[in-house]
Amino acid sequence: MSYATERPSNKTAWAAFWVGLAGLILMPIPLFIGLILGGGLSLVAAVLAAIGLLKGVARGGKGIAPVVFAVIFILLTWGGISLGGGIVW
């Protein structure tokens, strides 16, 4: 198989991955800063993950792995926020 016939990677899935990771990293910042930054980025990552999943399914399953990791990051961020991350000092 030549490289010219390969389909490009799922850029939306990778965007969800990196935005979700940034949200997870920024979530522990206290005094509601982490809630706003981490929570906001995780919502954006959730939308990107949904779009990336639809694109991956349309490509026959190509590029779904970053979406899976993005969803894990999103769930960890939401779980951390529900336990007080980004809110409590």
C-alpha cells in the first residue's frame, strides 16, 4: 500500500484529545479558576469527541482511539470537579 492512498488522520479526534488533556491538567487550579478553565475545555472536548467519533465511524473505525482517550480525560475532569477540584483551595 502506498502512502498516497492512505486517508488523513482524524484531526477532530486529535483536537478532542489535546483539549481534553488540557482541561484535565487545568482542573485542579483552586478558587474556581480550574472549574472555569478545566470545565469549559472539557465541554469543548466533549463536542469535539462526538464529532470525531462520527467521523471515525464514517471512516470504518479509523481514528477512534484518540476519542476514547479524550472521553477518559473528560470523565476524569468531571469526576475531579464533582469532588471539589478547581473549587476548593
